[in-house]
Amino acid sequence: APYNAFSPNGDGKNDAYEVKNILSWADNEIFIFNRWGGKVFYAKPYRNDWTGDGMPDGTYFYIVDKRDGSKPLAGYLEIVK
């Protein structure tokens, strides 16, 4: 399962949102939404490189579709700077 928090503050630790083993699903896609349901990020494929792109601290909702026929991963993540 994806980690539920990251801290994009440039210290070299947890600066990007990481989904464990995401690189093993070559055709994956990720959606990240704010608390009002607005899509703030999308990537296909995702490579563990989203740093929050100027997003404020807070709680966001993610959907990771491995696109391998299995149920997508979904949950909440927290940006803490």
C-alpha cells in the first residue's frame, strides 16, 4: 500500500509521494484529489516523482490503478511541509 504521508521540504527525505512497487506495474496510473474532490494530479505511468507541486499542507485522496486487473488502491495521504 502507498505511504500515507510525505514532506516535500527539500531535505532529501520523503520529498515525493511514494507508492511501494509502483515500478513493477508498467501501465499504472494515479489520480490525486483535494478534499473537495478536485483532481490536482494525474500521471500514467507514475514513477514516485510527485512532490506536491506547490500544493498546501493537508489531506488528499489517491487512487492508484495498477491496470493489471486487480482492484485499484485508494486512500488518503497527507502533505506535511
